[in-house]
Amino acid sequence: SVLTAQADIGPAGSGLTARASNASSAFWSPAGINRLDQTELMVGATVAVTQSKFEVDESNRSGGDADSDTTLLAIPSFYYVHPVNDRWRVGASLTVPSGFGNEYGKSWSGRYLAEESSLAFVALAGTVGYRFNDQWSVGGGPIMMYTDSQTRARINNFSGPDGRIKLEEDGVGFGWQAGLMYEFSESVRVGMVYRAEIDPDLSGKPKFQNIGPLLDGVLNASGLKDQNIDVKFKVPEMLQLGYYQALNKGWSFTADALWINMSAFGINHVSVNSDMTSAKLSVDGSFRDMYIFTTGLRYQYRPDLAFSVGAAYATSATSDGRRTIALPLDRVIAVGGGVEWQWKGFELHHNLNYADLGDGDLDQDNGLAGRVKGSFDTNYAVVLDNQIIRRF
């Protein structure tokens, strides 16, 4: 399953860079805050339901298919922008830019590879914007990002019930982002955002449960049961390009393209070496650059009511031959619809999105942990974005 908190961007993530119509620009399009002429607070709540089930085609371990995984998530977000004068704006945001997670069950064929894995990010950002003239504006600021990675797997004791290993790592890293916007007119503008790589120092200690006597003795003798594991982990850099155009009779159009440097990204998972002499932390660097394309249409039906639709396509961050069960990313196709309306001095936005997360086809062999070949028979997310905006 995959979750993403998109704040008040259009359906399916459209309009991410150049729409720049509210306080969500404080994170997603920092130069866009220069278009806001009032102090604005936005509070969001994203509700995501994900459904997935991995079907095993071949394996050298018993257990069969993974359990059906249904997850309900509620993700908050906060954005604030304040105009200082005609040229300067300041803003702040607290959001969950993205996250990933899968639960496979404790008895399936791939239980020694992964029982559960998750990766989540929380970003706190400050933004300063400056307008040079009617056409050019810039914005940017620092980002503090908290990263949490958790994985669980079963351990083959050969006799008796399986053991269990869990590794949770977390850490904080600092980075920055910068944005540029050029407005050809009030109706047409383009934007660009660069978000730098962040290197949080993740650390954690493996926890073992129900380990057989032989392996328990080996782990104690080697000191691995008390070993703290530090990993150099990278949150990849990102580049956004976006276009906005107001059309006739209340219609507007957006198009965006994003590049994510996933080739510098890694995901951690834990298992026990085939010689049963150590706990192994794997950092999988077999990812490739990822590209995301979105487009959206919005219709201002009347001053207090607007409708919108959007679509997105994201390329796979890895090939079928290099995909792992710890993070089985595949291509994503998403569509959605939205409504914006006024209520007692507040502006409310709702987007309902459906994302097909791909089949995640893979063939992974980790020695003693076993081999699993298969794909997701079910793998989708339904996401409802809700925001409330107050201008002062």
C-alpha cells in the first residue's frame, strides 16, 4: 500500500507547481506564496484506504499467498502564509509528503523475507517568498524531515515455531527547497521547484523473539543482539515543473512533470544470514529515477463553487527483476475528482482519488530466507483529501 498527503492540490496531484492559489504553496510551490494577498491558514486531513494481496506463483517455502492487507490511514497537514508587505511573504508547513507500507502476514511463503514493512516521512518547512516584479518571484527555505523505517520478518528455527526479527530505525535530517515562478499574465504562469536531497542518520537496534537455542547462542556470542545499526539513508532530491493557464468561461488547465532521483534511494529490511552467524541489514540500492506526470481541469461554476478533475501517471522506480518485497514499488495510474465550496467564511476543498498501484511483479531469492516469485492480484488506494481554509 502507498499513502500520499497532497494537501490542497487538485485531484490526482494535479496543479502541484503552478496553480499556487492557497497556503499549500508554502511546501509544494514556495514561489507561489507571492500570489497570496491575505494571511491564510489551511488545515487538512487525508483519509486513505489501501487494499493489497500478494499472490505467490513459485516459492521454496511453505505458506502460499500473503494475507489480504486492508489499511485505513488518517494523515493531518497544516499550512500557513502571511504577507509581510507588497514584496515579501513568509510561510510554514507541517505535512506528510509520502509514505509506504505493506503487511503480508506471519505464515505466508515470503515470511522470512518480510512480514511487514513501512517507511514514513514527516516534514516541517519554513518558507520565504519575494516578488521582483509582476512577472518574476522566488521562494524557498529550510526543511526538517523526520524519517521512520520499520521492518519485521520471521526467522526459520528449523524445529519448532518461527522466530521473529524486528528493526525500527528513525532519524532527522535537514535540507532545503527553492522555487521560481514566471507569470506571463494573470492567466498564464509557469513554476519550478527544486527540493534538495536529505540525509537523515537512521539508527536502531534489532529485536529478536522466540529464537532457537543454536541461533540465540550465536547471536549472543557475536554481540549482535545488542548491536545498534546505523545506516546512511537518503531522501532523494526532486525537481518539479508546472504550467497553469486560465481558459474561457471559468475553465483552467494545469500540467506538471516531476523527476525524483530514486537511484540514490534505499530501503532497509532485515533477515538472518544463511550461515546463521549474523543478523543482516540490507540496503537495496537497485532503484532508478522516477518520473511523474499530472494534468488537471478546473471549472469555476459560480463564485462560491468549483469542480475539478485530474489524472496522474508515475513510472516504476525499479524493474521487475530488481523489485523487492520490502518496497515493491511499481507504476501508478491515478484519477480523481474534486469540489471547492464556501461555508460561513471558510473555504472547503475535497478531492476523491483512486490509484492503481500496479502488479508489483517480482522474483526475489535471499538464500535461507527463501525465494518468492509472484505479483499483487489486488493493489490499489482510495484517497479522500479534505481541507479547510481560513483567510484573515
